[in-house]
Amino acid sequence: MTTRLTKAVIPAAGLGTRFLPATKAMPKEMLPVVDKPAIQYVVEEAVQNGLTDVLMITGRNKNALENHFDSVPELESALELKGDQTKLLTVTQPADLADMHYVRQGAPRGLGHAVLRAQMHVGDNPFAVLLGDDLIDERDNVLGPMIAAHKKHDASVIALMEIPKDLTDHYGIATVESVGEGDLVRILDLVEKPAPEDAPSNLAIIGRYVLKPDIFEVLDQTLPGKGNEIQLTDALRHMATNNIAGGVYGYIFRGRRYDTGDKLDYIKAIVRLALQREDLGPLLEQWLDVESHRRK
């Protein structure tokens, strides 16, 4: 029997150097995507999938994250006095989303180390890990099928996505076999950021994981790997190749994903999400059409 999955872990301790100077004084997770910080989309995705107990792994100078998911009495009172209920709702909603908790990572020793910092909070429960750089379009659910696969097979499940072969050195890459269940596969092996000529496939790990608590014991024994960091991929490889706690499955996601850690993808995310909005979409589409013709 598997325990009901309600816990989500969101690593958010990175320095955001790819977005300097914008991230010199502001966490990269607080960069706005249209009119919400990127991290709010991730928390909303967790909550929509029943993950209402959220632990954020933070670092120095990340206080803005805690402030965003807290109440602001003076601002709320000012909006209440103005009778601006629309803006009031946007201010109060983040604080009401989930039961939020925070722990600092300390030294930046890799994603595996960040996940290991969640052990005391998670305990013996299964949990999901959502990376703040990866935004999944709300029209395309990835966590739902992953949670279902975890419950069915009582195993850890990672999200995979087909990528161009020349980008394999940016991702963990999987070797898989079919289990006869559509886009669900069994992980045979994993390698962290292989050169394109060495990559066993073009199936890349993206930032969604549903993990059994056994991962903590494995991470505790995992030596630093690529970049001299404790790699979550290395720990998952050990679980997969040794069939620990049911092994590891992969769910091949074929929906829309935005890598907001990449400048171009960040801009694409803003444009695509804005186009969905009734208040912004029509005018933005019109403007884009004009600009497109102007550039020809």
C-alpha cells in the first residue's frame, strides 16, 4: 500500500547567474512571467495535483520567496479601503495556496543535496520534486499521470521529454524499456549530461519527480559527480540499476514546457502564456502580427 502523496519539495537555492544583473538583488524564481512570479506557477501546479504541503529549499538572499507566500496586512488593508477586490485577491491568493515550509540548503552542493535537505520534513512519505525553472503549461498535466504510475507500481517516477540530440549535454539522459503502458517506461540506466555522441537516447529528465523516501538513504551515500556536486540523477541511476524500492519508471511528457532558466525560453513563456489571456491575448496577437510583417 502506498501512502497518500501530499508533499512537494521545490529546490530554489540557485544563484540565477544566467539572468544577471536582473537577479543581483532578486531571486530568479521571482522573475515575473506575465504578472506572476515563476515560482507561483510551480506552487499552483503542485496544489492542483493535491500536493498541499510544500517545502521550499532556499538559500541566502531568498527572503522574497517567503514574503511572496505570506500575507501583507498593510497592502491588503489599502486595497480593501479602495474597494479593489480584484487586486486584493491576487495579493492574498499566494498566501492561501498551500501549507508552506522553508529550509536553507547552505552550501550549494547540487540538486541531490538540496533534495536530501528535505528528509526531516518528508520523513517516510513519498513526495514530489518540482524544479522552479521548469514551467508546465496548465493545459498539459504531467504530475497527474506520474502520481498515478507511482501508486500503481509503488516506485519512483521521473518525467522525461524528447529533446534534440545536440542538447543532451544539458540534461540527464535515460535508457528505457517499454512496459506496455503508453508513455510510461521503465528506466534501465541514467547518465548526467552526456556529450551528444555518447548519449544513449534523446530522452531527457525534466524537472518533475515523484520519489519514494528510499531516495534519501541512497543520496546520503552518493558521492559528488558531475560538477563536483551530489547529483540526483546518480542516486536515481543507482535505484534503477539495482531495482531498489521498485526501481524507477519514466513518464514521457509530450506537452508544453518552458525552461525559464533560459533567456529565450523565458521570453517564449511570457508570450505564450500572455496569448492565452482574454485581457492580453487579442491585442498581443495583433501586435505580433504587425511586427512580423514589419520585419519582412
